[in-house]
Amino acid sequence: QVQLVESGGGLVQAGGSLRLSCAASGRTVSTYAMGWFRQAPGKEREFVGGITWSSGNTYYADSVKSRFTTSRDNAKNTVYLQMNSLKPEDTAVYFCAMRLGVGWVPKTRDQYNYWGQGTQVTVSL
């Protein structure tokens, strides 16, 4: 079993920055991917970005490319999402997720094995 615990959400003004963390614990394998998703009220959960654990390759949705960066700390089993130049439309609950046994980043929620509890990000004008 794997547990994912997120932190770092909060309220920020437009143009500001936040960094989310997602700490993984429990049984994992050497090959897996971590994804970030978000869900705004009344909307579907959407892919934001992700990283392959072994190689560190990253992928982003077009809506956040050049503003968001995901990275990992292997020693801490933690993945980060640095969010810069935040916009009100970035307001959502952000989730991290883990997909075991792959060296690529899935982009749909049904492809992930484990999920964090979510953390609220609110961007005000």
C-alpha cells in the first residue's frame, strides 16, 4: 500500500507563487510516475503535469507550461509542483497521484493507482 500526503496549498494573489509537496510512503517499485491533477468546482479533474521517477522526465498541460515545474527528491520520496505566475483560473483542489510500473507519465486519472487527499489552491485578483 502507498500513501501520498500533499501540502503547500493556500491563498495567493494573482501573479504570485506556491509550491506544493507530495510525500510518498509505503511499498513502491523502482519504476513509477507521479502526476499532478487539479479539480475546480463543477469541472472534471484535469492533468496538470507529471514526472517519471527514474529518469526525471517531465510533462505539462499546455495551460500551465512555462509557469509550473515539477521536480522530485529521491532521498525524501517527495515530488514538488512549483507554481509561478498564478492566475485566478488556477484555483482548484490539487492532487498528486502515483502510477506504478511505468517509465512514462499517464495523462488521465484512470491510469493512476494511488491518490493524495488534495490541497486547496486559491488565487485571488
